[in-house]
Amino acid sequence: MKLIFGLSCDGPSFPDFPGLNEGVFNATVVGPQGLVEMLEVQLGLTAPRVAHAVRVSSYGAKLRAALTTAPELFFAQSLTLDPWATAASLLEWRDQLVAGGWSGPMVGAARIDAFATVEGAGDILPPGITDRARSLCEAVKARASLPLTSIELVEPRDLLPPLWQALIEALETSGVKISRVSASENAVSDLSHVQAFLEDGSPATLAGDGSFVIVEADTALTAAEAAAEWLAHCSEAELHGTVIVNADGDTALLDGALRARGLPALGLSASSPWRGALQVLPLAFAASWAPFNAKAMLDLLMLPRPPIPRSAARKLAYALSREPGTGGAAWIAAWAAIESDLSDRMPEEPQKKRDAKLAAWRQWTSGALYQRHEGMPAEAAKSIASRVAQWALETNAGTADPLFLTLVGAATALTQAIDVLNIDILSPLLLGRMIDQVLADGAQNPNHVATSGGLRAVRHPGAIWDQAKYVLWWDFKGPGERVTPLPWSREEIAILKATGCNIESPAATAARIGWSNANAVHRAGERLILFSPALSAGEETTSHPLAHQLNPLTAPAGDMVRWSAEQLLQGPSHELAGRKLFREAIAPACPPMPRAHWSLPASVIAKLDDRIESATSLEHLAGCQMRWLLLDVLRLSRGRVAEIPGTNQLLGNLAHELANRVFPAGSAPDSDTVFSQANSLFDELLSAIATPLQQPEYAGELAAARVKVPAALAQLAQLIKAMDAKVIGTEIERERKFVDGPHVKGRIDMLVEHPAHGTGVIDLKWSRSVKHRRNELAEGRSIQLATYGAMATPNSAAHTPGAFYMLDQRQMIGLNGTFLAEEVVQSGHSLPDTWTNLVSTWQIWRDLARSGTAVAAGVHEAEAHIPSDLPIEPGTEPCRYCELTALCRVGVEAN
């Protein structure tokens, strides 16, 4: 067997295999991982492998075991504060020692001797790549011959790290022929001058012959357009000799430009731990800590593939967006609907099977919660991880979905790591570190794949091991590959070297990185194009180290070797790197401009019949007819995922529910009784419908609410008692169909009755300011109060007076003449007047819609289309809080 070995060839390499033109048998291209695995198979040294997280966990156990006999070791305090990060860092140092040739003995240096103590403590550490490579060095020496005949090295032998030099030397001693991959010489050109300069510093003057070009672009998008345009002008044969270098490992942007021109996609995708299905694992743990994290649960339910059926997940997500908690009416109603749906879908299934399915779903959403300060039992953590792994396996169902397989591996690794760590109670910090570790490698985008064609892409400039006709270095920007500082002092390095352990110096690492960068240049046969964007992913870029290295050649050449990608936007033809690029101008089209007047189709007009309005829909109508039509008549979805309400809404919901509990029908309760009851019910309802307020970031708001809400309700009781009124009820459903008016349905916060003045409506509000409500009353635009007053007594033509009770400010505000008002607002419009005007406004807008016309009140030409006889005109800023401005195009500026 013949091998091509390169340090960067474990991933995509170019060419894909030796003998690209004539075929190949018994030969392949490998990197360090591939070489080790192949030799282990040949030598019969294969064994089960463990995830890196399990190795970290195992090393953490060894560190703790070492401290039981030697508590003074240098890492003792760090291990106590952050056991996982300490174990991960020390394992990396330990592997570095093994790579250098250290086998575990004491050497006379305190820190290294501490590693020797750890090496002999606890259970055996599962081997990593460095342990396996060192074992192979010894095993190869003991073998007389190997099936392996030759290895061609991509990197110069003296630039290999000591570990791989030692393995190559052992193989050579066993009769394996070792050689370098040969490099071809190019004809005299700018490219050959650049190659010679990198090889030996030979000075030269670049002529701008197109063989070496730096394409500079303002943005990565323009750079992608330039690269794709150049490739589109290549023949099929030329594409087969072209390789793209993408150090970031993600070609999504470039692939979009390639596909637009009918070229094959490269399909490289960066691994990320944030891919949809992978988030099930951290979210499952985040939702298991007390206090209940409604945001984490909502994120879990809103994943593209949630751990429970989508229909059930949507119902629960909607419940959380209304009442964030697992004990409120919305949550209970959601589960009732889920059970009903399941019975309808599985009528033939035994009840026992349906109950088991529901219990499994509840485990995801209503499982046990663990206090952060106490930690989570290891068995509970293993149970959650196992549940995630089982769900991923069942969901995958043999389809080999890479995301689910990665999730299975991560969850299984977490279970194993918890077992090996052997700690009964896991802190949130430790569990978080472990989850991050098992997901560290992430997964590639399964939907981003390469398509058939001649183009090839590599993730590292050192992965090009043979000559390519054209090399395009996509996203040629800094900082490039970095050199990791050594954790060892000079004295420690000298002691290690004396014992035969050679730690690679930063200078040697930097030399190898420099060689890798230059390798991409040397492997270019005819053309090398470097695409350098000034902005990438919204961030300003820096120059690549290779650009600095080439500056003595490129700076004098100036524009002869530099080409601006923005030229593509300015003319029909351009010349880039020996190619004539022809472009066709596209006639610009103006985006749709704001329209004040819209024609309605018959299908919309038909929806106006038998409508039931609410106080909110009537507010929409009075503000803008278009908003009412879209949101309330057509019930257009806002297109947003479910979200947790803001602090003010949570506090308002909590106060409303508390009021519903502490104000029974009848005589107003004593204020002290109300305060006491509200206090005792506060935490119960907080956990049921407003759990986000229990999170640490809302500690200030929660502390204030614990005082303000009960005090506000106590003050309300005192006001009701002082006005000699009785409570008829709270959260009262009312529905009324008015003659020549709308059919209205709604829920009134509180109805009270005065012996002399009759019934009154109290609308509870929680907001930071009273100003808005005062203005509504003064201007005759208090539509909610007017609507509730009109429908409060369905069998009476009299309009019920009303007032706002501002919970945060503990103020009852109403119009002059209202028995409810503690603070009187002067106005020329009574609530009955507002209702009369509202009915007339509703009739005018409804009739206009029936005639097939809609008006967007926020567009500046709308005045010409708004009926002149409107009793309630649209507000001065109808679009300020509207979510439909993108549809009405109000935000689009005229050209």
C-alpha cells in the first residue's frame, strides 16, 4: 500500500486520491487520524474509541484521585473552582507532553512531576490520538515488515511535529520508503516570481500578466460574485483542474453565486453546535433547573423538530406566550386540547398506550426541577441525556440524518462522561461545561452539500498536495492560523529535552503554518487568485499573514496585480486573470411604493358579514382601517415565533389574576385582607403564569412587584369600600349585538355596583405612565372603556360608566361626573359620546370596505381617501406601534 501523508489531509484534499488521471489501486491520501487508524488495523491494535468529553471526565477523576494522596499539587484550587475547565486544560498539556515523548516518569520539575503523580492515580486514561501514535511508534519497531510500502510526505519532514517525525522514522526503520511529494516548475510569469520569492526571497518585478491577482472587494458578497463570474468563464476541462481554498470551512455564500450561474456547489459547511436538533440537549437541561425557565422551554418547543409532536408543541408554545408557566389556565387548557387531539387521532389505541405517550411528552415539558444552588443528581442528569439520545434515535429511524446521529453521539458521550466523572451531585457550571464539550465539534449543515462537477474545495492551504491548474483562495483574510503559546517555562522545556521529550517550539509551529500558506501558492500551476474582502459577516477584516509576506512584491506592482471586484457593477466587460468577463445590465426595478388606497377582492368583502368585534379590534379600526382589515378581518399572522411577554405584561397578567382571586363577588373586602391574600397567592401564581420574573435578571422588578402588586390591590379594595360599592365580579365575559352597531364580545376586568349610581366598569392597567390613558379620556378616544361600558349591562340601553385603575401608580382615573373616578380628567366627550362616535366610525369604515376600498391611514396621501365625516379620525401617528408597515410600505422612501 502507498500513502500520501499530510497534516491537513484528514479532511478534503486535492487531488482526492493519487493517480487522478489513470486511476489508482491500493493507495490513498491520509492525515494524522487516517494514518493512525490504518496502521492500527494493519497491526491489530484497534480498540473501542471514546469521545473527547469522556477523556476529559476520566482525567478529572484522575486529578481528584491524585489530590487525595498529594493535596498540595499546583492545580488543586483550580480544580475546586472549575473542575471541568481545569481537567480539559490539563489534559491538553498532558497530551502535549506525550506527543513530545514523555512516558510518565518524574523528571525533577514540580509541575511535570504533578502530571506523573496524576498518571499513576485512578483508572487508566482512555487513549487519545497522541497516545495511539506513541503506541504505534513502539509497535512498528517490533514488526519485521508492514503491508505499507511507501509514504510520500506533503510537508517537509523537518517541519513535522516531533510525534509525527518519530512515527515516520519508525516506519522508515521498518522498511517503509519515505519520500516527498514532488513539485512542478512553472513557466516564467508573475506566479513563478511569487513562488520564487516565497522559496528563497528572490526579488522580482511583477508585470501584471494575470497569472497572479489579488481581488479586493468591499464585501464578501461582491468577492463571491467576482469569483463565480471568473469561474463561469472557464471551460469544463479547466474547472476540473481548479481548487478553491476556504480556510473558514464554509462556502455557503460562494455556492449561492456559483449556483446562480449553473456551476457546481462546493458544499463545504462549517461545523456548529447551534444546529437545530443539537439544541435539544442543552435546552432539555436548561428547562430542568428551578425556577422554571419558560424561555428555554419555549425555545425547545419552537425548534424545527421539537421533541414532542409539532401540533402539541405549538399548543404549549402558545400557552407559554400567553401565560409563561406550567400551572396557569392556558397551560392546563393546552394539555386538555392535546389529550383530546390524541384521542381523536388514535381512537383504536388502548387508553394505557395513549397515557404512556402523554406521560412521555409531559416528561419533556413538566419534569422535575432542580435548585441551582443544590445541583442536579448525576442519575437525573444521565436520565435527561438518555432521554435525548433515545428521542434522537427514534426520530432518526434509520434515515442516517447527520444531525440526529451527532446528537445521539453527544448525549451518549455525556452519559458516559457523567459515569466516569463519578460525582453524585453536578453543579450547573459543571454540567454546562460538559454539555459544551460534547457539542464542541458540532455538526455541518446537512442541507449544504456539494454537487457533481469538476470544482474542488479544501479547508486548509496545506491540503493541496499536487499541482492544480488554477488555485482560488476564497476569503483571503486574517488573522489566519494562530500559534498557541506553550504552557511550559524554559527550565521545564530544558528538563524535558534532557529526558528525551521534545516539545515543539512556537517558532517551529509558525514555520509550518508559513509553509502551509506558501504551499497553496506553490501548487498553483497557471493562475493564483486571492479574494480579499474588506467586510465579512458584517465585521471589518484584517490582512492575511501571507499578504504581509508578499507585500515587498505586490506593493510596487500596485494595480497591475490588484483588481477591484466592484468593477463588475460598472460596465459590460472586464478582464480578470486572463479572462474576459462579459456582463449584461439588468434594468433596475423600483420596489413597491406606499399606497394609501387599496381595492379589496370579493373574498375579503365576504368576511365582513357576521363579524364579532372586540375592544382591541375596534381600537385597530379607529386607528387605521387597513390594520383592522389585515389583523382582525383576515386574521393575518404576524409571522413571528411565539415569544415570552415583556416585564410589564407579565406584571399586568399577574395582577389581573390576583385581582380575580382576591375580589369575590359581594361587599368589597378589607384592604388588609386583600393585601394578605395577594401576598400569600403571589408565589403560587408567579410560578403558574409569570415564571420569567423568577429569573435572576428580573430580581429587581420582582422585588418591587412583591410590594407593589399586593399594595395596589389593597388600595383598590379601599377605594371600592370608600365609594360604598360592591363587587359584581371579575373577568366577566360579555357579548352584545347592537342594533345598527357592531356585534361585540369581550372580557371586563371588574364590574362594581353602587347603590345610587348603578353599575361601573373598572379596567385594570399596568404601565409605567398614566399620561397615555389621561390623553385617551381627554380626547374622547378611550375606546376600551367606552366598549366595555356599552356591553356591561346587555339588557339595558344605559351606558355604564367606567374608569382606569393604574396598578403601578395606584390611581383610579376617569371622566368628570363618573362616581368611580378618584382623579378626574376633564373632557368635552363622555364615554357614551365616545361609544356613539365609535359606532358611527365603525359603520363608515365598514361600508367603505364593503364598497371594495381600504385605506392605509399612515401613508401621507391618505388624507384624500379618509372619509370627511369620521367622528373619530385616525391618530396622528397610526404606524408608530403597528407591525404591518412592511406590507403598507410606509417605511419605503421614494426614489
